[in-house]
Amino acid sequence: MTPAPQIVVHRDKELMAQAAAARLITRVVDVQAARGSASVVLTGGRNGNALLAAIAASPARDAVDWARLDLWWGDERFLPEGDGERNVVQAREALLDQVPLDPARVHAMPASDGPAGGDAEAAAEQYAAELAEAARPEDHAAVPSFDVLLLGLGPDTHVASLFPEHPGVRETERTVIGVHGSPKPPPTRISLTLPAIRAAREVWLLAAGEDKADAAALALSGPGEFQAPASGAYGRSRTLWLLDRAAASALPPELYPAASA
């Protein structure tokens, strides 16, 4: 049975980013102490990048053994290598270029000028193969059991590049797909699917700002994932919603946590 989501509400988006950064550092350090290495799936967007910038600014970041951390991405804009709109480029600017990562463990999604060329489906298959190669027999899917998978919440309830009523939300077999006709530019993207997301031990959804309030309330009210993809994003052991007060402002009273910062 899937555990019920936990909801934490912070005063504002700055505090939310700082608290999420501290939470993620602690989680990675704990996993590395227990198992030697850790794996995290990053998300782009304003909240994902704010979290990375908060980690960069945190004195506690040095507690992480960055060389023993695998980084993956939940989705990517299918643009040329180095394009400033790509999530990996923004992540490098916010944090990755400031810490001693092992380049072989930074698993960026393919660019549109990579080996697959402009074929998003072929690029998705390449990333799926890389994930499958990293998966172990004890993992629950053809992807690693990610320790933390981060997702930003879109105002339309999309997560990664899985948009409401788009066919990718219904995908049950593949772990990575090409996304075409995205309602949010650019139109072509690569994304993990819900089965790949659900293989994670923990899924954390980030939302800040009034423009996310209706989406958070809808996704947490339990609609079908085809109408609200975020409602289908959950972890095997924990699903954590990290919100600021503005994003939590439309939650019904029974969902609003009693003790939040």
C-alpha cells in the first residue's frame, strides 16, 4: 500500500528552499553512511534551481561525499548541448560546478545535437538504457532505486514533462519517453515516466507561489493521474510535499499540516 503523502508548509519560498536543501543534504549523508553511495534525481524550474542554489550556499554541503553521489534528471528540454534552457546547464550554474562530483556519475539526458540527433524517441531510449545498466537485481524496475527523486509542480499539475491528458501519463512499460507537443515550451522534451518515478524510495514535490496553489490542492485531493499527473507521483517508502504558504493556501483544512514552519 502506498504511504500517504506528508505535507510540510514553510513561511515563504526562501525558507522552503533553505529547509529543503538542509533536508536533502541530511538524507544524502545518511544514505552514504549506510550504503556508501547515494542517488538523487534532479528537477529544473525555479523551485528546483532555488534548492540547488541553497545547497551551494549551505556550509553543510561539505558533509556530502560528492564523489559518491549519482545524479540523474527527471526530464529535460530537448535542446542543443550547452543551451541555457536545459535543466543540466542551469543545475551546473546553480550548484554542480561548485562541488567535486565524479563526472561519470552525472547522468545528463541527451541533447538534440547528441548521438541520437534530433530524434527524441531515440534519445529517450538511450537514457533508458543508461538507467537500466545502473539498476541492480534488487531494484524494483529497470531503473535504480533512487534515494530521492525531486519534482517541481506545474500550475497545471504536471511533473517532470508529464502533462495532464497527454499520452505520456498513461505509459506503463517504458521508463523514459520523448514528449512532443508540450504545452510549455520547448515543445519537445525527454521525461521519466510514472513507473520510473515510482521506483524511487522517496519522491519530494516542490511548490512555491500562489500560481501553484490550485494545482497542489487538486493533486492532493486524489484525482486520477491522467487529469493531474502529480497525483500519480509517489515514492515506495515516502512521498513528501514541500510547499510555501502561498502554494498551500488552497489546501482544504484537513490536509493543511498543524505544525509547519
